[in-house]
Amino acid sequence: MLLLTAACTSAGSRPAPPPSSSVTPVVEPATSSTPPPESLACPAAARTIAGRAAGHGATVRGSSSRSRGLTTCRYRMSVASGHAACTSAGLRVDTGPGAFTDFNRWVDEQVQNSSVGRPGSAPVQVHAPRLGPTVEWVPALRTLQYGVLGRWVTVSMSCRQAARALTAARRLALTVPD
């Protein structure tokens, strides 16, 4: 009861502020512990590599979209003869906060899906040490995916031959900056 009375009687008077030399500014913590992810620009070398995958004298048209933490680059290739070895390529870079976790979930789901009637959709681990320890190739989808901390990269190729698609996908993936 004494405390209550003391609080009520001193409510009208405020204590003097401390001298300015002893005032320490208070910085409010950010609402998020991580800054918002930045999206990357499409690598300039990716267009060149997409053209090489299509064949000699290829014409490459590109488009891209960027949002916070997500970059998507699309390439359409054609050759004068009309018989391009590869006709399209896609590069998707996710740098969002859950990118690496999402990549691992994708690997698990692909393995599960391949066991229930989707032959060829199981990811196959590919040796590509410059990309990271876990690089997965899905032959039926002609898709290469890898995850490293803070990043999930997907490269999709539309090629007649799976071996050519894998080679081009590896080269495209190497254009993504660290």
C-alpha cells in the first residue's frame, strides 16, 4: 500500500533528466534478424552459354524477372536450320530466407514422387564441386538444382539429348555469382 501511495503522490512531478553527457541513445532492434534478401541480376554469360547449347549460329532471346530474393532468367534459342540442339533454358536463383531448407524439401519430395509412378523423376546426385556438395539432376525433367546456405539454384534445359542438357545446365549454373 505504501508503494501505491508513493506512486500516486509523485505522479504529478517528474524527475529531472540526467545530464546530457550520460544519455545513451537506445536503438530499437530490427523486426527481423536478417535483412531482406536482394535479388541478383541475370548473369551476362548465361545468354552466351544458352546460345552455345543450341548450336552454331544460334539466336538467343532472353527475358527476366526479379523480386525480393528471387531472380528468374529465361532464354529461347533458335538456329537458322530449325534444328537447335537445345531450344530453351531457364535459370532461377532463390536467395530468400528459407532457400536452402526449401531445396532440401524439394529433394525429399522428388524422391518420394519417383517411387509412386513417376519414373525418371528421382534426383541423381551429380559431381560438380564448384557448385557445392549437393547437386541434383533430374533426367526426365532436364533440371539441375543445387542448394548452398542461403541459396537455391535451379537450371532447366529443353534439349533433345539429356547429356547435352546436363552439360549446358552445369555451365549455366556456374555463371551464378557466389
